[in-house]
Amino acid sequence: MSKPPPSPPSLAELRQEIDTIDAQVHNLLMQRGDIIDRLIRVKQTQEVGSAFRPAREADMMRRLVQRHRGILPLDTVESIWRVIISTFTYVQAPFSVHADISVGESLMRDSARFHFGFTVPYVSHFNAPAAVEAVARSKGDLALVSATASRTPWWIALEPHDAPKIIARLPFVERADHPAALPVFVVSRVADSAMVTEVETWSVRVSGWNAETARALSPLAEIVAVPDAAFDGAALLVSVAGGHLEKIKAALIEAGASVRSSALVGSHATRYTVPNGSAR
């Protein structure tokens, strides 16, 4: 005679398994804290600027998405990891997030809280220049500004060599219905070794800017343009794959514009998009 199938576990047994896993997760977080404590002692004052590591964090979030499976929504697991990473970064070197709320206070606050949690202090500013200026006066604070639109060419303040730079573009993982989908640049001071340079961001000032030149550039790069009355043109923030700025300049000239100046004002990781249907 065949044996009867084993009885399914009871609710009490399943809840005990959950309690065991919860304790393991908590213990692992405390172990991570112990390692961070040792890391702080090793680093001491060896590094300047923000403890935020955009290259490492972009890679961590990509790997998180690639290995994720099961019924837990990706939004949830990403937000958990963002809180863990950002809180431990804050423990290493306290910092504040300065947000430009001119693009919408609720959207920017959602982005800040999703990516940096509630432990990191949040400071709102009425425009991007004010947020960038606050970061310039700090040692390691971050500024969040719109990556797609602007009323002023705030990025010109990043042109000097000793100025803070664009170091990341959020969200690290883009997908349909992301709970913090607002595209934002992160501006801060970080060590050169922490930068990710897959996409360079350039401040480019041109004369002769018009709808035709804008259309010529749109397939080649992401552009934020602000009218520049002084040069009868525009101040551009150009995001382009590393080393390809000359193609942008050539396209501008071919379209009838003149390039007045260009300066590298930062860099960030290539946009990482989850295909439709891959995110729960």
C-alpha cells in the first residue's frame, strides 16, 4: 500500500518559520551594522565628501532586480534595500538631502523618501540653484534636481573644478508604475573613485538654438535646455554616452548653431530599465 501524503504544515508551524526568518534577517542587519562600524574605523578621515557611492549603488540595484523572484513585489524589495543602504551610508557620514520642489513637492518628496528613507534629513528648496548652493556649502550633502526640465541653468554652478557634480540619476531601476518615477539628478561631492562615468553630463552654451537644432539633437542625447538671452541661444545640460560629446557638437554646428562653451559637470550610470511584465 502506498503511504498517504504528508499532512500540510499547520498555521502555527508556518508562523514559526516566518518568526525564525525574521530573526535571521534582523541578525544579518545587525551583522551588517558591525561591519559598517569597522569600516568607519578603517576609513577615518581618508575620504572626503559624501559617503554615497553612486557606482556601487547602481550596480547593487541592478543585481537586486536581476536575481529577484517570487511574490514579493519589486517595488517593496527595492524600497527595503534603498532604506538599508541609505541608512548605513548616513551612519558612516551623516548627510542631508536638499530637494528642488519646483517640479512638484509631493513627487520630489516621494523620490527622496523612497531612495533615502526617513532617517536622512530632508530639506526642501523652492528652486534648483538653492538646493545646489546648499550642497556646495556642505561637506557631503546631496541635492535632488529634475533631470528632464528646468527654469534656470542651475548646472552652470557645477562648471568650476572644485564645485559639486552630478553623480547619479534616479531611479536606479526604471520601470512602469515605479512608485518614485520622477527622473532626478543627484548632485554632490564624492571621491573620483566612487564616480560612474557611463554617461557624461555636460554644460554646453550655444547660440542659434531653435526647434530645428533641438530636433537634430534629440536622437543623440538627453537634453535640458534653458533660453540664454545673452547669447541669443540656450544653456544646455547634455547627457551623452562617455566620449561622444564631439558628435553632439558636430550635430549642433550642422544644424546651424554655434557652440560657445562646454564643461563637464558630472556623470552617472546608464539608465537601467526593467522590461514590461518583468516587474511585479
